[in-house]
Amino acid sequence: MKASITLGNLIIYHWLPDKKGRVTDITHDDYERMSKKYVIPTLGTMRVRDITPSDILQGADAVALSDVRKRKY
């Protein structure tokens, strides 16, 4: 695996295929859906080696804020 791989490529081309057959199809579909909805849009273009805990927290905050804005009260 290249040192400059992005998190998105790691998930799509390595992590998800590795999970296929090791988890149920429903679980794999959930992993894929959640990755594409939350992780890849926020952190997917970052190189894995450059991701910091702060990046993860900021990404989680962005997802949470986005979900709150989508809710109808």
C-alpha cells in the first residue's frame, strides 16, 4: 500500500473488499453506506498518514452539524 493513499481509497479499495465475506452482506452494505455518507465526504481526500485526531473530531463535528441542519422541527 502506498504511503500517500487517501482515506477514501483505503476504504473503497482495501477495507471494504477485505470485509466482504468476513461480515454479513447487510453489515457490509451498512459499512459501505456509512463510509460513503459520512467518512469519505469529510476525510476521504486526506492522506491516511496525515490524518490527526483533531481531523477526526472536526469531521465528526461537521457530520453532526450537517445532520442537525437536515432535521425538521
